[in-house]
Amino acid sequence: MDNKDNNQKDQKPKKQLNTYARFSGLAIQMFAIIGVGTFIGYKLDQNYPNQHNLFTLFGALSSVIISIIYIIRRIIATSKEEQ
């Protein structure tokens, strides 16, 4: 019985650490998606100049929306795996 209690105590911090690592990875992925979308928009604005830098605005906005949708889907999938 004591061995089982020790294993459960060891599992909880390890599981918590895995959760932190997973969400840190999601934050990095979100940052990368937004960065790539904004960079593509910026490069399009350099090649096709316009008055309001619309490609950069559209690239940044669309990449934020895409990254939020991606994060929500990953969180839902993670919560289903844990059940």
C-alpha cells in the first residue's frame, strides 16, 4: 500500500510538469503561427505596396485567428485524451 501511495505522489508532479510543457509548447506554436503570417503579409506589402499595408494587417489578423482556432482544438483534444 505504501509503494502505491508513493507512486501516486510521484505521478502528480510529473503529470503537472508534462501539462506545463505541453502548454508552453502551444504558446511557442502560437507565436510562430502569428510570426509567419505577419512576415508573409509584410513581404507581400514590400512586393505590392499599398497605402495602408493591408497585406500585413490581413496576414497578422488571419494568423491570430488561425492560431486561436489551433490552440482551442489542441486543448479540446488534450482534454479528451485525459478522460
